[in-house]
Amino acid sequence: MGMLRSLPGVIAASGVGASRSGRNVFDSNFSVGGGRTSTNEVLLDGAPNTIGDFNGVVIVPAVDSVQEFRLETNSYSAEFGRSGGGAVNIVTKSGSNQLHGSTYYYHQNTVFNANSFSNNRFGNPRPIVKRNQYGLTLGGPIRKNKTFFFFSFEGRRERDPIQGLFTVPTALERSGDFSQSLRLISGSPHLRSLDHPPRQRPALSRRLPQ
């Protein structure tokens, strides 16, 4: 689905084709020829492959199992008429009279990754990322010139703990004294203002009454 971003006449969000958070479907937020987003049809081997509420894609097959990826943008036939925008047709591979297959493996690890500019600036270590993505395909004949099979598998094992920099109350703040409370502005510490927005009323005391 990410291939849509490279096609003419398509404006796609960066997350198109990615897993939708909290849902077992994939994002289809793209516009074709000026049409509204999430009104496009996505077909898998000619069958509808979207859900009804936000047009999410139900199944995104492994790349090695795709034979054809085609986008119909306009003036398409009535078979693609169930759409308010474009029609994406994904056709999967089928077996043949000869046995064919493929295997692949993708690995990402913290030790191979560069750190970000912000992490380097503040002396933070590289985030932990350990990703293993692998798969295989196999196709061939069951009965020559009559019946064929094709099998595809893809798996992913990932360890990517959530990391962040958070502020917790200091001992002074827990006692109601905010006179030393700081915040970072452009990498430099500054006293935190207790007015929101500031300078529209007399400054509040930085110590709460006991």
C-alpha cells in the first residue's frame, strides 16, 4: 500500500498501509484525483477488502505474494463502480507447472542504528529496537496443467519498548515550593512560569500556603 505514495494523482498520508492503532486493520487514508480520502475501493483478487466505517484495509498480503498492484484513477468500468475515488486492485500470485519459491529476512537492531540529533544533544542513548521480519512463498502443481497451489507466510517478532523523558515532582514541589521549578527552552533551563498565559495578571507566589 505504501507504493500509492509514488503514483501520480495520489496524495497519501505517511501512515497509509500501516496497522491502525487499536484495530486489526490497515490505514487507507489517501486521495485519488482530488477525491475524498477513505472513499476508495481496495480489492484483493477482485473481492472487496475494506471495512465500512473508515474504509480500512482488512488484508495487506506479503510483498512476495503479490503478482500485480494496479490503481484505477478514472474512467474505469462498472466492475469498479463501488467507489468515491480510486480503485486499488491487488492480485496475488498463483502456482504453475514448476515448483517456485522464495525466502526473505529483514533485521533491525539497536547496534546498527544511528542515534537521533535530539538524543545526541541531550546525551540520551539510542532507543532499543530489535525487529525480525521473515517470510517464505512456495507454489507449484498439484495436477499438471489443471490444479496448482501457492502458499505465503510472513512473520514479525519485535521488541520496541516505549521510551521517553518525563518530569516528576521534586522534593520542593511536593512541599508546595515552586521557586526552583525549571523547564527546558531551546535546551537551556528557565524558571517555569505559574501563569497561563503569563504576564496578563500579577505574578502568582511560587510558594503555596501551608
